[in-house]
Amino acid sequence: MGTVREATFDVLRRHGLNTIFANPGSTEVSLLTGLPDDLRFVLALHEGSVVGMATGFALGREAPALAVLHTTAGLGNAVGAIATARVNRAPLVILVGQQDRRHLALEPFLAGRLAGLAGDYPVRVDQPVRPQDVPGAVARACHEAVTGRGPVLVVVPMDDWDAEWAEDVVAAPTRVVRPAGVADADLAPLVTLLSGARAPAIVSGAGADWGSLVTLAERLGCPVFQESFGGRAGFPQDHPQYAGVLPADRARLRAVLGAYDVVLAVGAPVFRQYPYVPGPLVAPGTTVVVITDDPSEAHRSAADLAYLASPAALCTRLSALLPAPVPPDAASVVEGSAPAIGADGARPSAR
């Protein structure tokens, strides 16, 4: 059990955002007081300078940079520099302070109407619904800033930082791969993962291409599930490897996917749900990969690896790179034994 602040610091470290450019005010004190030694604080005396330094840092590193701004006055002063960052295609993550969430409804002093203050210059503005959504919003902002090639704002009420963090899911992938094409080198991590999988499975969605996905599924010899609440079928439901529709709550989802060590979501988010149930989406030991050409879908998916690319092109090339299935050695099969059956009733593939 920790705090939202500590969980967010872990996100910043993971994405290399160890330098904080800021001209803070009272709404940022709870974030910045007693910073860990591994986070560097750079003070500027005007918000234009804050964003200007962060912009230069981002462009020089060719990676996102972090800025922290005070509520209305701070963000307002920074709008010109944010517009410049957008024009210069600088990936910025900008945390904007907000008044205490517990009395925002009363519009206390320093409460800001922040969502539209910078106009259309941010590539995204996020106002997390709960304190516990802040780490995921910051992680997603890191991805959005790179994909959108511009500044992303995350508005955080000052009391959120001290809220308890005991969550299982961060609504953003750990890593996003953005190949301009589908190069073999980009696919190498996925080829290695699937080649060593004991029991892979596929989850198909509306963004999947039937022909290439059928080829991949047959190459892997694995079951294919339909995403819950899918807009359209992502895989032929009369195919012998079709395994049904995924359940829409976390407990049953974990049970269904518990038999598989690698789950590949193709043209589908990870994973669409309806009733809230606490706990992780998948059991420990299950690696989740998402393949989608929808940046929003990639960035909000709680996956270990995300590919932002054409699902058809990626699946086609992936099928060619994977080793052919090895036929079972009859001499090694114990007489009377039967393959294990997963919680969904499908047999994991023998690889």
C-alpha cells in the first residue's frame, strides 16, 4: 500500500522523466515537497520558461520531458510556450495543479477551469476521474505525447497525491512500439515471446483482419476468443479454433485466460469490461500483447507490449517469422494421458 504520488513517481522513472521543470504554486506543494533524490527539480521564474526548457530538453533527447504548472495562472502564462511546443512537435507531459477535489464543486480560490484553457494546442487533456487514475493518466500521457508529437496536459487536484494507492491495473501499456512499417527487427520481441509460449491465445476485435488472423491462429494452433462488446466479429465463428466471447468482468476473465501464458489481443483493447470488479485483468504469469492501429486503443490498454501498426500487415509477417508447429512425438506421449483443458474448455496448444 502506497500513495498516488509514489505510484506516479514510479511511472516517471519507468519512462525516464527524472527531471521536473516547474514554477510551482500551492496546488503543487503536495507533489513536490520532499522529492526523492533521484528526481531532479529545475526551477524557472515564469511558466513560459518552464515549458521552453522542457521543450528544448525533449527535442534534445528525442523523448518526452516533464513540466509542472500551477493552476489557472500558471497554465495561462504557459499557453504561448505550449503552442510553440506543439508547432515544434515536442513531446511534453505537463502536470497542471488543481484545487482540492473535495470542494471543487464550490469553486474555491485557485479552482481552475483548465480543460480548455490551452485551446487546441495540447494533443490531449486528461482530468482523471479518481485519484487512483492519476498514475495511469501520466503513463498514458507519455505515450500520447510521443504518438501525437506534442504536449499532453494532466490536471491533478492537490489532494490526489496523498490518496492511497492499492490498485492492480494501470490504464496504459508499459511499452509502445511504433514501427513505421512492420520490420522484422520490430517484431523480434514478439516472435521470441510466442516461440517460447507454452499455451498462447488470441483475442480478436473489430480492428482485426480475418484472413491474416486465421493464418496466424493456425500457425500458433491456439484458441481465438472474441472481445466482449465487440463492434463486429474479428474472427470467423465457425472456425474450429474459435473459443467464444470473453467475459466482461475481471474475475471470470482471469479464470478464462488463466490457462494461457501469452495472450495476443489483435484489433481489440485490453480488455473491454462492463461491471467493475477489483483485481488484475489476468493472473500472474500471463503476458499480454496488443496489436492495433488505433493510438487511443493502444495507449489505454493494460498490456506488457503494444504494437501500434496495421494488424493485417503485422499478423501476416508474424506468421511468416514464427517457426512451424512441431508435431507431437508419439513416443513421448504417455498412454492414456490427455491434454490439459483451460478454464474456458479449450485445450492450450502444445508447442
